[in-house]
Amino acid sequence: MIDCLNVARYFIVRAYEDSIEAEMTNMKVQKLLYYAQSLHLAMYDEPLFEEEIQAWRYGPVCPPAYRFYSEFEAKQLPIPSQELLLEMPEDKRQLLEEVWEYFGGYHAYQLSGMTHLEFPWKKARKGLLPEASST
């Protein structure tokens, strides 16, 4: 299993590599973490990382990664050190690349809206008021 922060770093590095004009914010990283975890669970019947994904107001959030990047609020995240990414197993890197290729071009609010339409988020949020969480 790999660390959720290394998954987040992977996506941030990919955004800089692609020179995407779209943002790479904490909110966007959260949604990419969700899709990476979901895809890995669907394909391998085990989580990609052990940290929990929670259903917050604006969609899925991985709290440790959210806290790590919270100082940036909605600003562009800085490019991280890439050293830890070299240790990532090739099969995990391929999965993350698939997630990036499919979801990386979307804006954070588009990704959030997409997650709100999906069964896991609806089920997790059932009965909760929209104001129950901050992100």
C-alpha cells in the first residue's frame, strides 16, 4: 500500500508536467484521490492507500491529505519533491496515470459535481444536511 500524500504528489507533478492551465488545488487533489482509491478498489478488491475517504459537503475528502495542503486553501499547490515517487511500484503508477488521463483535465468543481452524482457519495451523505462539513 502507498501513502495518500504520495498519490497526491503524483497528481500534482503530472499537472505541472502537462502544463495544464487549469488549477491543481487541494479540492482537485481530493477528488483525484477519491477516483484513484475507487478504481483500485474496483480492480484489485483492496485499497490503494489506507487513509479513509470521507463524504464532505463538496465531495469526497481524504482528511490527512486535506490537512497537509490546507494552508493553500484554493490556491495553486506547489510542485512537490519527486524523490518519493520513484519508489512507487509500476502497477500503482500505471493506475494513477489512467486516473490522471481520464480526470486530470477537469476543474475541481466539475469533479466535485461528478462525485455528487455517484452512488457511493450519495449513500455516504444520505440523511446529512449540506452544511454538515466544510469541504
